[in-house]
Amino acid sequence: MRKVVLALLAIPSIFLGGCWDESQYKDVTIVPVMGITTSGGQVKEFFSYPTFHNDTISYTQSEGSGISGRSAREDANHRTMEALDFTHLEVLLVSSEIAKNELHEQLDMFFRSPRNRITSYLAIVEGDMEQYFKPPGDLNTEVADFYPELLRTAVLYSYITENTMGESVKILLDDTIDLSLPYLTINDNGIPTIEGIALFSHGKYTGATLKKQEAVLAGVMKKQQGKYTRLSFHWKERDSPITIEIINTRRKMKISNDRISVNYVINFSVVEFPNNNLNSKNIRRETENFLSAEIKKDFDKIIKKTQENKSDIIGFGRTVHAFHQKMWNKGDWSETYSTLPIEVNVTMKMKRTSIYD
């Protein structure tokens, strides 16, 4: 009988045990946005986090410096009333100086604890990091809310591809493809804005970028589009703007005789065209031809810029490594890619013209 009673008493204790990685929120401060830069030969980090007082939430900033990212974090802990916790980190901003030299080293600490969140957004910023945490302009919201929403919207509208911290590190360690990350600057109104994407080579930021529309088109070339992908052009011959939304993209790659040929078939709908008359087959065909030529020119410019910076962000190297070992074994892929003849062909197919026509 005594054994039965002890067994019954032991059963509830199974459900009373805490989680191995449990932290009490009263003991820590959740950090949703963080920035890393260098200053005077040391790593300097900035943090934005909520504070609670009299049942109201406000946001504050803190900073720390040290010989490494982890030591800078510990230094910041000494300046706050509670320990900084990064398990809910949403955005990590990295200065261009760090990205040009030691991005992988600064990301190391996030992968040393299973509690850390590695699905955070990663972005490169130009200029003084402190300005991104205390912008000169009026954000009309808190920094901790602004950056996650800015980057989520950019992914939704295909301005950038969704490279999380975890995905970015995988690409940094991959010899067959190069990384690209959102590139932010402070605009004339003092507001942080996405200017395009930063190009990497051998895991380091090259200092070169693709502008907004180029960044959108690079996502199309990689077949990594968001929910909405819209492109605008000015059609000089018809003296009219035209805006399209890409429905889907098909890509076929052919590699032979040390050349790469890529054919894209892109289905699209027209969302703006004041010139109208798209119910005419001739106008439709003319529109498709115009867009095919324009997008091919833009694709060629992207290829040229990435080759000049030895940055294979499209991932041609993955196909070469998998199926064309002779080409791959020529040497460093970045060097091979920079001089490789690449021909791009684009066929645009109009599928929808909206109710106006």
C-alpha cells in the first residue's frame, strides 16, 4: 500500500518540473532589435528593448563595447537593470565595416546556444550605427517595431529575399553561391530606408549594391519572389508608363562549352497602362516584346555587376558544382564566374490585363 501511495505522489512531480531552458521574464529584458559595429578597434553593440513602468510600455536603447560580440553584450548587461535576452531577436543590423571583414565571426555567438533565435532578419547598414537607433527623422513608431515591419514588408513585395540569420550563415559557408543582404541607409528626411541589396563574395561584403528594382529582378532570377512582385517601366515609343505584376517564373539553364545559357519564361499581369488597347492582339504582342527586351537588358546588367564583383548571388555555381565538375574544378568558383560567358534570354507572356480591357 505504501508503494502505491508513493507512486501516486510521484506522478504529479513529473508535471511540476520546469523546462531546461526556461527563463523568467522578470529576470531578463527581451531585445527585439540589435546592431553591431566597430569603434576604436573594438566591437560595439546597440540594443533596443521595452521597459515597463506604471503599467505602460516604453522603449529604450543601450550599448556596450568589448573585444568581441559576446564581451560587448556583457558590457551592456552592466548598464541595464536586467540581463539582455536575445531569444526573441527579430532584426540584427550589421555595419558595412563589419560585413566587409568579419560577418561570420560576429554571428558565431548566436549559434552557441540552442535558445537563441536564428530566424531573425539580417541587414547591412551604411554610416553611423547610432543613427539607426536614434534616427534624425520622425519614425512615428518605436525602433523596435519599425525595423521588423520594414523588412517583413520588403520581403512581401520582393524588394529583398528572405535571408534569415540561419539561412545567411549556410550561404556564407557555401562555396557554390554568394550571399546578398538588405542594404539600408538614412535618407534625406532622416529615416532609415532600404536602398537595395548588398553583394558578398567569399563571405565578405564587396562594397557594391544592387538598387531597388535591380534587387527585385535579382529575386526573379533566383526564383525567390515574395507574394507581390511589381515592376514599372517607361515605354518611350508609346510615351506611357507600364507596371506589371509577375505571376510566376520558369527557368531553364544549359551549360556547355564553358558557357551558361539561361532561358526565362515569365508570366505577368498588367496593373497599370494608361495607353490601354490591350484587347488588341498586336498591342499585346508588342507589349510582351517590349517587356522581354527591357527585362533582358536589366538581367544582363545584373549579371555584369555581379561578375565584376565576383558575387554569384544567383547561384549558378550550385548547378555547375552538381553537374559540371570539369568547369567547377577549374579553380576558385568566384574567379571562374567573373569571366564566364553567360547568355540570358527572356520571354514575357501576358496572362491578365485586369477588367479595364
